[in-house]
Amino acid sequence: MTSNNELLMKVEKCLEQVNDPEIPSVSVIDLGMIEEISIHHSNHIQIKALPTFLGCPALEIIRNSIKNAVLQMDEIQTVEVEFIYHPPWTSDRISELGKERLKEFGIAPPPEFNEQNNEWKVECPYCGSYYTTMENLFGPTACRSILYCKACKNPFEAMKPVSNLM
Ligand SMILES: [Zn+2]
């Protein structure tokens, strides 16, 4: 008989293998997408997840990947994945490991709004410079934007901040 705590830890381990299809190599855990995991009737798992992007078709893919991964566990009968929007997902939720992996993949974490200068700040994943262009940041459809680093002359991608799409 596995205790609930052990079960929760096993589920979390499972989720470390589930990646955002848009960003291979970074798990939903490292992206800070998982807000709550709970067990009901000893074999039903309920997961509350925060979407990192709004309106992206990838959400359904992520839901299915999470379900499939957790259903691999013998102890689990059913899995329910609910996307919630409160608290809103922010880049602060990305783990240090997640940030490193995003950079390796050439993706800058979502930009931060600098209140003092009243402008968005994106760090280049290659050289760490903030001297980057922002023109395409709020393009209409993509979940990520193509930016350009004026310091090292590399194009790179940045995740869009969710709060600004709402
Ligand atoms: Zn650069």
C-alpha cells in the first residue's frame, strides 16, 4: 500500500518527464506549470496546471502528455488535468534548471517589464545582453517571438508573457 505522499512524489517524478511540446527539454515541472496535485479515492489524480501561454493549441497536447505519463503508473486509475489562470503563471515560476535549459535551447525566458524605464527587458540567451530588439514581441499568433540581439547579432526566441495576452 503506497501512502499518498509517496504517490504524490511518484506523480511529480512522472511529470518531470513531460515536456512542453513548444520547448523540448524543459519539463512542465521546471516551467512551473504545475500548481497542485491531489489524490482522490486513492487512485484518481487531479492536477491543476497553469498555462504558460494563452490560446496556444499546445495546451491540449500538454494535457494529453500529462495524462498519458501519469496513467503509466499502476496505482493510478484516472487523471484529470485542469488549466487554471489564477494565480497567473509568471517567469518567476521557472526553476533555475529550467532557465538554464531554455537558454541552451536558445530561448530567452519571458521578458520582464522594467517600471523605471517603462520598457520590456529581454536577456539574450547567448551573450546575456539586454541590448535586444523588441519589434516582434507581440506578434498575433505565435507563442514565442523572434527577437534579435544587437550585441552578439544572434536572432533568438523569447516566450511571451502571459499577462499581456489577457
Ligand atoms: Zn546576444
